[in-house]
Amino acid sequence: MLDALSTKEQRQGTNTFTPYQLPRQRLTPSSTEPPAPGQTTSLATPQNAEITESTPKPPEKKHVGLKAPVAVKKLDGFISHLNRVIHTRDGHDSVILFAAYVAQLAAAILETSGNANLRKWANKVVALVPKALASRVPSLPLGSKLFSLFSAAPRLQLRLAERLRALVDMLDDWSVMSRLWGLLTMWMLAKGFITTPNTDDKEPRVRKVKTAISATQIVSLIGFFVLENVAWLSRRKVLAWSDKSQPKLILWCVRSWGVYVFAELGRLLFERVRKRRAEAGQGDAEARTQWNKQFVENLAWAPLTVHWTTPGGLLPESVAALLASYAQFISVQGLWKEAAETAETA
């Protein structure tokens, strides 16, 4: 769905948000035996005549392919499958967003744990050492290394968190740039919504509800893409919107995405109620599993839309990053399965 707020804007005091992922359209060595060596033939010849015998050909060597270790085969399979996933637009965006959320979560954990927890852990370790030995530990070569490691670990921890923050910034810009074409997709969805009437449902009430939900989602996503593009291009000095107006654009951008998320939750609940009445408990297990995944994914995004539109936020950064990582993991998991099924049928 949507990716996380830019970390840069968090450090500037503005609410960061998870950029949205476009909804997927559902329209959507062997060895051979060596030849037998040449055989010598014995012919009747006159005495004192020279006899020439054919020498046997040396047997051809079998070319045995190198057997790769199991770990290498598994790594090759993973990379090949990942390559198939990122060569689709949905897969490309999902993998980038998932990597950004995981990096943000790791950075938040590293910064939250800080020096205090590490010092407590080091003090507990030192407390286990007998007092007679504790006084001699710093003078021992290994002891001096351990103490220097304890003193350097907090600095390394914060330095790693800083590197992860820089990675999040890069992935955030990457994901926003990949969504600059999102308005073209929304144009096609809006055109299909207007020109293609809903004839699948015979009940007028059902058609009205579905039409209202679809219209709400399309309008909210159009607003999301327009506001995000304007804010990002203004930050890059392509457009002339002031720095003061950019936080407001981002705020309304996230609100637009929040409207889509809650509309999607409403659509899923409406479909669930209708199917339960029609099927009377005889539903497809695979369809129920897919519905559960979509519902949990949007349910994880819902509190984040409120968190990112509230001054100061409602959740700790680590909790928000964990929810975003889990929601995006569900999306990547579905795309991973689809790529596997496509590879099997190809």
C-alpha cells in the first residue's frame, strides 16, 4: 500500500508518511557414454610382409559438471525469484518499500536501545566476575579488549543507525520517483470507472454501494498522487511552492491516502457480509485466506494514517515502523507467490 514518511522530514519536525503502493489491477549437465575404442583386426598376410595394426583410440573423458553446494543453489534460487518479482512494477515498489521500512525499524531500535541498555548489560556481565578477578581483568589482554569493545559499542550502534537513516532517505526518494507516473494509472482507472458500467451485480443497492466505494477510492488516490508529486517536486525546486506549504501538502496527501485505506476496509467488510449470506458457510478456503491477508494489511495501515496526520504522532517510531514493515511484508509475500506460480506455468 503506501510507503513510510520521509525520514528527512521527520528530522525537520514534520510528519513523515509511507508512500502508497498502487493497487494491483485485476483485469491482471548430462554426461554421455564415450564411444567404443577402435578394435585391431588380424588379417592373413604373406611372410615377411609388414603388418600395420590400428592403434586403439583413447577413451573420451566424461565431462562432469561441477556440483554447486546446496547453500549456493538456494541462494541462486532466491536471487532468481527476486529478480522475477522486481521486474514487475508492483513488485519493484513493494520490495523498495519493504526494505525502507525494515531499515527504519532497525534504525529506530538501535537509537532507542542507546547507551543505557548496553551499559546495564555490560554491568551485569562484570558483576558475574569474581571480585578477586575483576580487579585484574583490565590488565589482561582479553579483558582490555572487552572493555574497549563495551565503550566503543554505543558509538558503533549510533553510527550504524545513522547509516540506516541515510539508506531510508535514499529509498524514500526512489519510491516517490517511481510513483511520479501514478497519475497516468489513475487516469486509466477513472476512465474505466466512467465508461464501463457495473453490470455484475443485479441488486441496485449493491451497485450503488460498490460505485460509491470505487469513486471514493479513485478520488482519494488522485488527490494523493497530485499532492505528493507537488510536494516532492517543490522540495527538489522543480516547482515553486514554498517550504512552508510543503508540510501542509504532505499532511493532506496522507489524509487522502487514509481515506483510501478506510474505504478499502469498508469494501472488504461489505464483500465479506455479502458472501456469507450467499454462500451460507460454504465459501472457498483460498478466497477466505486472501481476504484475511488484505484485511490485516489494511488494518495495519489504518492506525498509521492517523499517526502520521497527528502533530507529534501517536505511536513510537519503532511501533509505527513495525506495523508498516508487517503490512508491506504481506504485500511482498503475495507478489512472491504470484511470481512463483507464473514461473511454474511458464
